[in-house]
Amino acid sequence: MTDQTQPPAPMDTPANATAAELDAALPHILAAPKDAAVVEQLCFRPGFNKRTFPEALEFTPDRGVTTSAGETERWLAAPWMKLEDGSPDLRIQVSILPRRVMDAVWRDRAGTPHPGDTIIADLDTSEANLPVGSLLEVGAALLRVTDVFNDGCVKWKVRYGQPAKDWITAPGHPALRLRGILCEIVEGGTVRTGDAIRKRAAD
């Protein structure tokens, strides 16, 4: 599966959402399920600006996200966050983007790339619902929500517009984590589309 599985925006739909449109979408976004969300799409990034959309991926604590054939993501070779020794930061192994946010910002699906997040799910990723340290069972894997805030990179602004970038960091919005969450892989396992994402109670 290599297509983006989403239809292009209608011809009369502006390429980028306005600030007013994004703000109007906020109540719907915040009404997303708090738990037991479904993995709607998986994205694998073998290199810069490269994406595939497999039905299953392997999550491993040491190698990050891999295919069933053992191909590694760019996180292992070229992470955007590194530790002092140059090794990839474990806190950014997996990104989860709320599907309602993706629907709000990614309007020109024929002309702009998929956001590239590992998991797309209809999930409330706010701090109130998933505080730092929360454990998520996803398929056979276990993830931990990290303290790294995803503020939307320059590419997010270029692809989806300045309003989409400003919306993420607007007053009162950082705690909503509109750009989704970043997670560390605690326990490895296979994750498939259709798997549930469930919060695990603290021990």
C-alpha cells in the first residue's frame, strides 16, 4: 500500500485552512475519543520525503520502527533529535497524529505530502488526556508518551500554511498537543492498522 488513501480536496477548496477555520474545528478535535482509538493508518519513512503506508510495522526499542523485512526508518540514521553522544533520541521514535487534526490541515491531498506521522488515529492527544509518562498499548507494542513537544516543523508550515503552524502554539494551545504526541518504544511488537490504542493504568 503506497497511496495516501485519501481523496484530493475539491477544486474549490483552498489549499490551506485559515485560522478561523482551524479554530472552528477545535471543538470537534477536542471531542476525539480518550481511549481505545484505532490505528487508522501507519506511515513508514525510510528517508527524507519518502513515505510508504504498510498494513503492519515492527516497533523495537533499539532500532525504532522497522518493516517486517527489517528495513529501518530514518530515525536510526538521521534523527532530528540526538543525544550528546550523537545517538538518536529515544523520545522521538514514534509520532501519533490525531486524525481530526490531519483532516483539518491537510486539504490539498494531491499536491502536498502526508504529514509522515507513524500512526494516524482518532485520539485525544492532549496533556489532560495523555500526560507525560502515560503508557499506551498499541497492538503488541508498548509506548510511553514523552516530554518532547511537537510544535510543527518548518515543513508543516510550508505544506499546510502559516495558520496551521501558528495554531499549534497559539495561547492555550500547547497543552492541547494539536501536532500530536511523540513516544518512546518501551516494549517491542507488531503494530497493524486496525489495532487498538489503549491506555495502560500506572503500576
